[in-house]
Amino acid sequence: MSTTITRQIVKIDEELCTGCGLCVSPCAEGAIVMIDGKARVIREELCDGAGFCLGVCPTGALTLETREAVPFDHEAAEPIIAEKMKTYIPQVCFKCGVDEDHAPLLPVRQQGRSEWVCTRCLPALIHG
Ligand code: SF4
């Protein structure tokens, strides 16, 4: 029997999920997979609860919840991360176009859209 802990983990609202698949790529650990046209976390030990998938979901189907779950398994995730990095497409800031190799990017939602914004453009976005 696996030991569980209280931690953050991704929750997917099946009603809101359109099955677009946009959340699969940002999940470096491969925790999110598409099954029967819906996004699902089938191996909770691969979800680190960082929430990088949240910002790309166009419908707001993804949230973080705090609940009992098996701990994140670094050893299980490592080979998946290494494999995904071979085909990884870097995201860019929607305001200035800088990519994540040159500035940290954060997911934001505004006016119904999911975007990435760099830390240099974020203050202007917050303060106008
Ligand atoms: S990005 Fe959102 S709508 Fe698209 S598959 Fe993932 S959870 Fe579903």
C-alpha cells in the first residue's frame, strides 16, 4: 500500500475539458494524458502540482487542489522528462516574444485567453 501525503495536485474538470490536448505538452513529467478525448492524470506520482498546465487551458478546466495523494516521484519522472525534452517546443511571452531560455515565463489568463508572460512584462500587465 502506498503512503499518501497532503499536497497540491492538478484537478481536471471533465465537463469543461474539450480534449484539445494543449495541456499535455507543458507537463514535463508526462502526468497528463488524453484518454477518450479527455485530459486525465492517470499516475498521480508524476504530477508535481506545479501547475504549469493551468495557463494553457483555454476553458479553465485545470485547477490545483490540496488533498491526500501519493508523493511526487522524482525517479519515475526523470526518464520521462529527458524523453520529452527531445521534442519540447519552448513557449514565448505574448507581450514581447522572448522565449523561456532568455526569461522566466509565467502562465496568465486574461479576457478568456491563456497566455505566457515573461517576468519583465508582468509588472506592466499587473499595474497597467
Ligand atoms: S488544455 Fe484544458 S480543455 Fe484542453 S485537454 Fe487540457 S484540460 Fe482539456
